[in-house]
Amino acid sequence: MSAVLMDGKLLASKVREEVKTAVAAMVAAGQAPPGLATVLIGDDPASEIYVRNKRRMCVEAGMQDHHQHLPGNVSHQEAIDLVDALAVNPLISGILVQLPVPGTIVAEELLSRIPAAKDVDGLTVANAGLLAQGLPGHRPCTPAGIVRLLDEYAVALEGATAVVVGRSRLVGKPMAQLLLERNATVTIAHSRTRNLTEVCRNADILIAAAGVPGVITGDAIRPGATVIDVGIHRDGNRLRGDVDFAAASKIAARITPVPGGVGPMTIAMLLANTLKAAQDRQEN
Ligand code: GUN
């Protein structure tokens, strides 16, 4: 392997420490600590693990955990009522509805009840619109964490050719917009893209968020590229990403491992957004 490993675990712990210090300062100044309401509907095992980790790190940062768990057969109206109550609760700085939600619930309608100021996931139409227009707002956590990681490793974004594979609301689309905001030349590739390998091979910065294990093979990597792997898939008793790590790490200049790359940054940025939401509220 010749590529430098981009250590998201290390950077995430640094970001969480910064958040923890700022939370302690708020409390020392007599303000209420930030409160995060994670909303989990149903019993999806992967979502349960994600939410448990978010809650644990929220508490470790000195924030208040206002977790809400609704059964999978809850009515749409009950779920709406819960989010509406969280929206007006002054103890709650941020609300995160874990996706996916069961089929009986319309995710868009639930998300639309979250006030933009409490949308620490950056998923509401309001925050997506602010991002699209380059205006301040909460940015989605995974792409924001990737930009932070790229900056930590001094990856030049201005003028760079960036290819984002994937166009999801959570990662692909906002990722492309954040890279554009930093003056990269951005291509969004997806499942219908022709010649995906060729498109990827142009990339100085390749963001793999396709959700398909190993879809990015070694021949899709430009020598010297920076490769960010957003995928996380269980493969027997190990985890793997969207990138063929063994092949790509011989060609790239920098690469994120799976696990320990992008994943920890998502939670760190969630905490940073929740802190910002609480600070903004104090100021207003
Ligand atoms: N499901 C998988 N990742 C995420 C995330 O970052 N936020 C939410 N709300 N749901 C998710």
C-alpha cells in the first residue's frame, strides 16, 4: 500500500473534543446544555446501532440525550405529533429522524415538521435550499465531515476534478454542492452513468457513495487521487466499503479506510451541528 490513510476516527475524536469544550463553556456560563432528540421508528438493527452511537457520543460531549423510540407500527399521525412536540420543546436544540422509516410513514412529511434551526441533519427542504443557494444553514453531516477530512489532509479543492458516485439526499447531492462551493469541478455519477470507470479515472478527488460493495475497482482510480469511501457493508465478519481497498490503496495518494474513515466523522459533525443550533438559539 502506498496511499496515506485518512484517519477519520482520529479527526472525529478531535472534533468531538472541541464540541465538548464548547458545551462545557456554555454550561459554565449558566446556559442550558444542547439537547439532541434522535427519533428511531421501528427495529431496524443497523439503525439501532447508528442511533445508539449517536446518543452515546452526544452524552460524552456533555449534551442532553432526548431519544425517542416509536414502534414500527406507529401511525403516521402519532409520528407527526411527536416531531411537532419536539419542535416546540425549548430543551431540544436538534432533531434527527433516523432514516429509513417504516413504509407506513412518509419520511418527507415527517422531515417537513422539523424547524430548519433544529434540523441538525441538514435534510429539510429549507436547509437543502440554503445549501443550493450557498447561504448559511445546517449542512448534512456526512458530506460536511468529508470536507473537514479533506481539509485536515490539506487536499486542494479549488480547481480540482471531483467525481461523486451516488446522488442520494443524505450524501451524493449535498456532497457535490459542498465541493462546488469550494470551487472544485464536480461530476455526479450514478447507477445509470455510462463508462463509470472512465468517469472515475478523471477524478483528483473520488467520493464513492454508491451503496454497492466494491463497485469502485482499482482501474477506476487515477494515480495520485484522493479516494473517499462512504460505503459500509457487512461481508461475513468484516466490514467493507464501495471501493476495492486493496487495489485502490496501491494507486491512490490518500484513501479512507472502512471502518474508521468517513463513518466517525458523520457523528462528529452531528454534534457540531447540534452545538451550533444551541448557540444560535442563545443568540436569538
Ligand atoms: N441513515 C443513515 N445515515 C443517516 C444519517 O446521517 N441521518 C439520518 N437521519 N438517517 C441516516
